Amino acid sequence: MLIRFDGRTAIVAGAARGIGQTIARSLAQDGARVIACDLLIDELTAIAGRVDGGGEIIAVPVDVTDEHSIGEAMRAAGSADILVYVAGGVRGQTPRPLEQVSADDFDIIVDANLRGAFLFAKAVAPAMRTKGQGRIVTISSRAGLATSLTGIQSYAAAKHGQIGLVKQLAQELGPFGITVNSVAPGFMATSPDYERQWNAWPAAFRDNFINSIAMRRMGTPQDIANAVAFLASDHASWITGQTIPVTGGPLA
């Protein structure tokens, strides 16, 4: 199956590190013009430019929780054929008992994971409607399908909410040729927050973690990028409203 995105523009929100950076690189290697968005502009700049495979990466600073900032990114993009929303995470937080979590701390995670996905979808939808086609893919989490290994209440809530948003937008935008799907990765230590989470787990838990994965290996960002490329391609034109677990197996 050959997947190419020549002549198409993709926005990747949350592209500076880990899964987001790999998705940006992968789409560009398949020919896309990629608008790579993040607050970590220095890390984005390091990957910007032409890419082997024919595409390019353009670095754009964006606060995903700010509608004006997203509007600036849209002006840089012109319009988008593909949106991949990766931004979110746990925003430096660690698990705490419910009564110790402030409303502001709850909102910070929900805003980055759910509000941002809504705002970016809102920004790209009008041009996609006009074209009569488009692809929106969010990176949710295994935490959106079950409880979260992070132990953070707002993260689980936001990821469940994001999957609900995907289902609703798929119903709304489907008549215009726009598909909306999500990829739910299993745990990967792909950022400082998740490295801290991994290191905080007991050694016995870490030692046995791979045995809980049917494929008996940890996932990689490229595993997620491959699923995104399929959902963003013409091969997935009749798949919408779905969340694809990419976890290495049902036990992950």
C-alpha cells in the first residue's frame, strides 16, 4: 500500500517532541507540506526545512488553548487537508488524591487535551467543507478507553472527552467528505513527563510491563505515525468516528 501526500498540507499540533515530531517527519517524508505547531519553537526550528521524500516542515509557534494563536497558524498554513492533533499530555503534573487537585490544575490538562482539539478542528473545518474532503486525526490515549496509568483524573477525563468529540464531529462533518478519527497509543516514555512516570513506577512493575503487552515490546512513535498516515490517506475514506488502539495488544 503506497501512501503519499504530495500537494497536501498537514497541520500537526504538538509537533516538537516524541510522537508529534515523528508524525510531522513521517507526513513530510510522504510528500506533505507540514505546518508543525508547538510552543517549543526552538525544538520545532531544529526539524524545519525540506525533508527526504519530497515534503517540508514549517515551524509555527502556537498556544493550542488560544484561539487567536491558532488563527495565526491557520494563516501560515493557508488551509489544511489534514489535521493531526497531538498536543496535550499531563502538563508536568503528577498523581494526587482528588481533594488535593485544584480546579485550575484540572482545567490546564483539559484545555491542552480537549479544548485545543476542539479549537483546531473548528479552525480547519470551514476550508475542508469547501473542498469537500479532509482528514482530522487526534492522538488520544489508552487512557481514553480505560482508566489512566498516570493516575491523573483530568487526563483520563480529557482523553475520554476527546474520543467523544471525535465521534460527534465525525457525524457532523461526514456529509462534507471529512473523516474524523483517533489513534489511542499505549504507554511510551516519549517526553520528560512520561519518563518521570516510568521512573516513578516500582522496579517490579517496570520489569513486568512488557509481559502485559501482547507483542512483548514497547511501542515507538513510528508505530503511531504509521496509523496516522493510514487514517490521513485516501485508503481510509470510509473510516470515521473510530478510535484505533495502537497498544501492542489488548493487554496493553
